[in-house]
Amino acid sequence: MRCLALILSAPIVVACTSKEAPPTPPVPPAAPSEQSSPPAPINLALIAGKWNFKVMGQTNDSVVTTYTLVVTTDTAGWVMTLPKRKPLTLHVAVSGDSVMLRSPEYQSVLRSGLKVNTTSVLRVSGDKLVGNSVAHYAIATHDSMLEFRSVGTKAPK
């Protein structure tokens, strides 16, 4: 009897046994350095020269002001000149494909009677320098800020 039970249960055990290969373990995600390479560092020598910038609001193409920017081959001597204003020497730092600019405080072009300083980040995009700026206005009761975007084209030599 035991032998008969064993013989009758053998087909059930065989039928329930899976013939599929065990699942392959998931492939771990690639390390960050394998996913994409970081952008090439900016070469200041390639962008050195005089640039003409248009400054616009973040959400439209209306030009609110313009300026010229003199770019040198290092981080010293960068000068921004707003219309009918004295040139301003900028503080410049480079990180990867970006150039960070910080202006000294000056009389605002857009808000009469207020002083402002700006912080900008620029990157090369084709034959242009493009970026964003934040203007901090000195107001007695609080800090006020506006955000802008800038597009610069290299002036002819």
C-alpha cells in the first residue's frame, strides 16, 4: 500500500516541479560616472573678449536692459558696463561649465533710487553666453529680489 501511494504521488510531484530557469538577478544601476560624463570645463581663453548682453524677465523676451561684459582669460579683470554708467569690476568664479559673477552694489537701472547687486551664472551655448541672474535690491525694511535671464553675443573684433 505504501508503495502504491508513492507511485501515485510521484506524477504529482513531477508535475508541480517548475522547469523554468531561476530568474536572473536584477542588473544594478550603473555608477554615476558610467551614466553620463560631466560637461567639459569652460575654457576662459575661448570666450575672452567683449560680449553684448540682453537682459530679459524669466517669462518673456522683452529686453529690460543691456550691458557689455569684458571677459579675460582668467577670473581677474572682468568688467560689466551698463548704459550710461561707469564700468563695474566683477568678482568671478569658475566651476565646471559655469562662470559665476557677482557685482558690487550700484544704482539700479530698473528701480530708480535703489541700490542693487547681482549674482549671475553663465554657460556657453553654441556661440552665445546664456544664464540667469538674481538682483538683490537694498530696501530699508527688507531684501527684495528679481530674477532675470541673460543672452550674450560676442562683439565683432
